[in-house]
Amino acid sequence: MKYLLDTHIWLWSLLEPDRLEEKIVTVLESKDNELFISPITVWETLILAEKGRIELRPSPNEWITEALKRSPVKEAELSHAIAIRSRFIELPHKDPADRFIAATAWENDFILITEDGKLKESKQIKLLKTA
């Protein structure tokens, strides 16, 4: 199966794995699954660090470079089709990061792993069902 990790899921898997539900850990650890993150996740992570909401050492850029090397995720490429879908995805808000992440899942037929209640409201994307 192919899964797209929402930003917080990727960060929790690296920084706070105890926050992840057992079902999510099982999916992340299975060798049968392909895991992806969007470049938007990297962008959003940098913004969180700039705002002081997370601390990444020795620097945000170095942390992300190292995290991408040791994390089993692949890059989900951005495309014109994803940009278009980001404007047609039905979400209860206009957050650009969420729209691009949801559109990436929709366009690539990925299963999105998220705990974001607003993203879970979308009927256009496949979601990993959690508690």
C-alpha cells in the first residue's frame, strides 16, 4: 500500500513516536508499505521551526536533511495536477498546506495518514482509519 504522511505524523514518528496510535506505527513499520511525504511537509516543518512551535537541532535545515536520510519516506512530487486539485478539494478551511497535502493524496491515490479532524472531513481522499 502507498501512504502519504501528514506533516504532524512524519514529525511525531521522528520526534514523539509515543504520540502515534498503534495502528499507525504498524503501518509505518511494515516493509510492505511505501511511505511518502509531500515537499509541502518540509516547507511546513520549516515554518513550524521558524515560529518556535518545534525545535530542530542543530538547525532546521540540517535536521530536515538528516531526517530525510534516515526516514523511510519517499518524496511525493508536486505537479500542476496537484495544484489544480488543491483548489477543488472539499475541506472546511483554506489552509494551503492541508490543501496541497490532501490534493497530493487524491491525485496519487495514496492513503493519507493524519489525525487532523479537518482533513478527515474530506470525502475525496482515502484515509487510514484510526480511533
